[in-house]
Amino acid sequence: MANELLLIGSIPFETPEEVFRNWGRALGRYLPSMPDGEVGDRSWWIDGVANRVFNGHPQIDTISRPADDPGGVEQWRPRNLDDQWGFRVKPGVEQVKFGDPGWRLGFAKDAVNSYFIFKSLKQEGVLPASLRFQVSVPSVNSNIEVHFRHPADYPRIKPGYEAALCAEVKKICEKIPPRDLAIQYDFAAEIIDLEKGLPWAEKAGVLERHVPQIRNLSAAVHPEAMLGIHLCYGTLGGWPMVMGNDMSRGVRFANALVSEAQRKVDFVHIPTLDRIEDEFYAPLRELQVGGARVYLGMIHNMGDLGRFKKRVQAARKYLPDFGLAAPCGYGRENPAGLPTHLKEHQDAVEILREIS
């Protein structure tokens, strides 16, 4: 199976077919799995869930939403963290419940629709026969701890949302052949919390708060489907939202997630920054992910390919074998930049092969 590149998820075309025909045709031979680009409201990641699931739920109060555009035109896409959706569980509600298990959150509906196009294009020869269909799903805590900023609400909202998310993943594995499927869980708010803290969150036991969710999330993935973990520095308001001094927190979080997972983790993605110093990458020698394929989010700031090559070489001192990816998806970027980003992935493969 090809494993030189990983695509994180969001690619700002308007339809899955455009994603598959453009990026899938060009990069498919390097990939283990191919996302549909997270088109539509998924391009704004957790904010699509805020708009279509939390907003208007009878057990949830909407206390803030993105400001309208000029002229009073509604806007559901936040501009930065201060323009975010905000929610509270209504007084008297012991547990928030989500109906229509397997379909309520929208991930299964979108996955089933996109998979039909994916399968058709494999039959057409546009995509490699061995390529799996990748569904990228935001974690429980990334969704809840960004949008619900009162920790007292967490015991009342997290169990119900986790149950709904697990039902959604099980439905995806039921409707799409697991041997043709990869489920990737996205952890961004958790990395931001680990690196600098969320202002409204508990300061103690941060790692211990974010790891347990992987138990039920991993168990929901069919054994024949691939399971991946994507860690992210976040892009809302510009990338990166946080900058670690080194890769130690990402490494510790990845180790803990893989250790707590209830089944094999097939791949792990960890973001990097534009750094060439050994000390930034040295924590990679502590990575213990049980044989999972590691992808480093190094495909960024590619104007100087010589410096990019130095970054890859520095990381290889501490992790001899890894694939490459962008540090995050491209959903919030201008589509005009897509040809450049595609070329960056092709250049990255060539440099990786040259070094290897």
C-alpha cells in the first residue's frame, strides 16, 4: 500500500468529484486513503456541527454566534476564536440526547454520498484500485470544549455527543465496505489546550482529560477499516494557532492515544513548524505508536525547498522512517492556492525519495 503522503481532509473544491479528479488523480498513487475534501459546511470543521446540530437543539441554548456580514447578512462561519459559536446546556437538562442515531451529525450521510463517487472513479481508473476512502471526523473534545465554555456542562453534553459520534462511525462502517475505508479522528482543540491552554478549561490534568475519549471512538471503527489519528495546531484566524517549543507534547499525546485505543491504530499524523534545529525534532525518539505509520505535517512554507529538505533530514535523525503531510487541511484557504499546494505535495514526495 502506498504510504508516502497523507491528505488530512479538507480541500476547498465545491464537490467531492472535483477533489477526486484533481488531487486524487495526481496524488493517489502515493496515498493509503483519499478524503472527499470535506466539502460544504464540513470545510469549516467543527463549526459545521455547531450550525447544523447544536444550534436549535431543544436541550441547548445558543449564547453566541458569528457576527453578521455587512448589511446584516447571516454568517455561520467564524472569523477567529473570538467570533465562535457558544452554547450552554439548558437548565434542568441532566443529559443532552441526540436523536436519529447514525445519521444525526451528518458525517454518515456525506460519507455514503461521497463514497459512491469515489467507487465510481476507481472503476473508471481515475483513482488507484488499492486506495481507501477516508472519512475525517472531529473528536468529541474538539467539538465540545471549543463551543461549550462552561466545564460544568461537560458531564451533561459529552456522553450524549460521544454516543452520537460513535453511532455515526458505526453507520459509516456498515454502509461502506470496511476494507475500502479509513476513519481518521481529528484532535486540534486538544493540542491547543496542551500547548497553551484554553482560557475557560481546567488547567490541571489536561492530558488525562483528553485521552479517554479515544477508547469508545476507536472501538466504533470496524476491525477491517483503517484507523488514523490527526493532531493539529489549528487554522482558525490563521495557521498555526499555537506554536510549541518542540514536538514533545504532540509525541506524548500520540503515545497516550495509541496506548488507550481499543484496537490497532494504523496511522498517526503529528504537525511540525518551519524549524531545522535538532532540539525541535528530538522528542520524536520517544514516539511509541505500536507500529502505526507516522506522517509528519511538514508540507508548509515550501518556497525554499532546500530548507524543507533540511527539516526532513533533521526529523529523520530521530525518526528514520515517516511519510509527509500538510500540518492541517486547506478548507479555510482560498481555492486559488490549490495548484500551489498540489505542487508542494509532489515536490515533497520527490525530496522524501531523494533522501530515502
